[in-house]
Amino acid sequence: MSRDKGKRFERELAAAFREYGYDARRTSQYCGQTGDAADVVGLPGIHVEAKHVEKIQIYDWMAQAIHDAEKSGRKPVVFFRKNRTETLVTMRLDDWMDLYKEWDASYELSVKDK
């Protein structure tokens, strides 16, 4: 049952990413051997680790995401939630700052254009 819940969450994440305009899909993993260990693909430069569980183990999940992302060179990100809660996102500070700097630079450009 918990495996089905995880699969549903991965499909929900992929659908949410598609709503934001990304061509995302759940990977079909078999014992973690897909060539791409991300749970969901389609966000350029991001390795997605998806967890839908009641017991939060964020450091363990992040360690898994970091390990798996090393092979691809993408930034490891954990998307997680408990039952009846919203999805949260966790990433390392340095990775977040890299993304924020990119956003900030584009924000500054858009403000100057106004």
C-alpha cells in the first residue's frame, strides 16, 4: 500500500510540473536500476526525490538524493509530504542560492524594463 502511495505521489508531482509547463513524467524504476534514479524527470538540472510518508526522515532522503544526483550532475531536491498536507521542497543551501541568484538576476532585469 505504501508503495502505491509513493507511485501516486510521483504521478501527482509529474502532473504538477506539467501544469507549470514542464514535460515531466514519473520514471519507471525497478530496484532503482533505470539509468536515471530520479523519481520524476522533466525539470532541467534537478534530481527529484519524492516521498509521501508519515515519518519525516529528511536527512536520509537528502543523502539518497545527493548520492543519486552525483551520477547526473543535477541538483538534488526532495519533494515530500505527509497525508492531508501540502507538498514541501528541501534542498541544500548552496544549491538553493545558485537557483535564487539566477531568479534574482532575471527579476532585476524585469524590474529595469518597467
